[in-house]
Amino acid sequence: MNQQLVRLYQLAQQPSRRIIGLMSGTSLDGLDVALCRLHGHGTSTRLELEHFATVPYDDDVRHRIRQVFAREQVSLEYLTLLNPWLGHLHADMILQCLQQWQVAPREVDLIASHGQTVYHAPQHQHQRPDFPLNATLQLGDGDHVAVRTGIITLSDFRQKHIAAGGEGAPLAAYGDYLLLSSPHEERLLLNLGGIANFTYLPRTGQDASTAFSTDTGPGNTLLDATVRQHRPELAYDEDGRLASTGQVHEGLLAELLGHPFFAAALPKTTGPELFSPAYLQQAQERSNTTGLGLEDTLATLTEFSALGVARAATQVFGPRPALAVYASGGGAHNPALQAALRRHLPNCRFDTTETLGVLPDAKEAILFALLANEAVAGQPVSIGAGRQRVPAVSMGKISFPG
């Protein structure tokens, strides 16, 4: 038998696996690298986060990705070259982290590589009758990661979700359900990345068919893009300081909230392909606010992100939901955004996932380590029911290093 397959079989039989989870989101700030020890599988999974780092992208890397990021038309040659180049880059970042942590590559069982999303195209968003399907594209080829690191790599997780009837996002429901369900409370796991999404978890022992995950609209993507446009020396509005000094413009806010996405049934997905600087520009033109100051624009965009979350929550749970909300992602560090969320969801109790033993910045990288663990050692898990059902599939394409 092929020795690589023998190795994979042996990994599946082990009581635990050491897995590196990778995540690079739409903020393009860097690569999250989480070295995890995962014991067991399924609902008995137990996680130990051994090491975590975010390896920052420099200006050159961000510039290269932005040549194709969320763009309908790009150079096919450039896209083809960027795919292995990012695989090499991510592999080198992994090896850099392992060296700093004094962990040899041979001591790691698997890498779970999300890759870099460059385009997300759910059918409701692209609306092309000649392609009646959902689609998404992540770059950073898994074969290149595996060969360069010498570690078996799972990648391209989102394609199986789409093939099984999903939209390729959000995938957080799998990890949230397996790791963070509680017998004591209903939970809303709120990820405030470039795009905001949440997973609803009923109490353990209650009807698991009510669990689901959905995008709610922009999280940080428009905030960060607006800061970069007006203040190029800044990557984002640290601690929401600029936004907190501004005033919400109700006319602009109404135009931002006017898109059919916000009235669509849950669950749903979206991306910076829709919520782009052009979307903001069009809303400003319709509301005669093209001359609005930076601080007021950021205050309005903060309100916009918070209202997207609040409207989705009230759409499901009624006008005054009382849930335990645990935040992660960059927006969990933004006091202005957190204040707006508390204002619109006054009966909810807010905290971060750190309270649950999961670092907010590491949560998505951990998720992909967990998905790799399930693909190798677990069984497909059924979550939710009906339209809100999360496909019960094993995700990730396997790349051997030799």
C-alpha cells in the first residue's frame, strides 16, 4: 500500500492529532497560524491551542492580492501565478512559526489551509442565469504547502460545502457546534471579520436542528477600506477612535441598509464583492453625502455593521432577543462597534470567545484545524434542518508531501 495512505490511516487511529490551522481573511492583514492538539473527534473533541501567531502581510503581499481580490475581471496569467506563489508564501510562514516555537515539521501531523479568498459568488449575488450555482475561489495551492513543509495538507474546504448544496460560507457552524455548545445557555457565536456572521447554538440536549450559521452583512470590510482611502498611513481605525468621535448620518445609513440582501431569508452569505467601496460611494451619491467627513462616515458604517447583526438576530429570535453573545474576529477589539451592538441588542449578554477558552483572533484558524481533524478521523456531522441545514460532509482536499 502507498506509504502516504498508510500514514493517513495511522493518523486516523491516533487518540490525538497535532494540526496547524491557517486562516487569511478578507482584511488581508496576515496569516493566522494556530498549532492545535485535537483529541478525539465529533462532539467528544477536546482542543488544546499550543501556539498561535498572526504573521503579517507586508505591503507587497497585500498589493499582489488586491490585483485580483473581489474583482470581476483580472489577468488569468496573474491569477494562475498567484495561486502557487501564495502556497509558497504560506508554507514559508508556517516554517517560520515552527522555528520560533521550536517545533520540528515532523512533529506536526497535518496542516489545514483555508487559503486566501479572492472571490465569493453565491447565486443570489451574481444572478447569472447561465451559471445557476454558487461558487467561491481561494488561492494558495495545497500541494505547494505540503511539498514545501513536508506535512500532509488539507485545503480548499469550501468547495465540498458548495457541492453538497451550501454556499461555501460561513463554515463556522461546524467548529462552533462541536467545541462551543453548552447545556447551560443558548449561544450566539459572533464573528466580526471583514464580513460579519454568527452561529446560533441551542442548549446541548435541546433540538439540534435549530442550530444554524449565517452572514449578516459587512463587519470591518467597509470600515477598513474607508480608513485606507482617507488615511493611507493607517490600516484600520484602531479601537474605533475615529468612529467614536463622529455622528451617524441617518440618510446615508438608510441607503446602506436598502439592499435586498438585508430582507432576504436566513441563512445567506455575502462578501466584499457586494459590500465594496463602490457600494458606499453609490449610497453616498443617493443620500447627497459624498462630502461627509471621515469620522461621520465611519460612525455611520459602524452603525451599519451593528444593525446588520441586530436585524439578523431579531429576524430569527424576535424583537428583543436575550442570548449569550460571544464575539471573535477583529471587530471584537473595536469598542465603538461593541457599543453599537449592545445598544441594538440590549437584552443580550456580550463577551468574547476567550471566556470559552478560545482566543478570538485564533478562532477561525482553529476551525480549519478542527475540520481537518474531522475529515481524517471523524464522521460527517449533521447540523440544523430544512433551509438552515448545514451540509453533513467531510471537507478538504488532501495533498501529500511526496
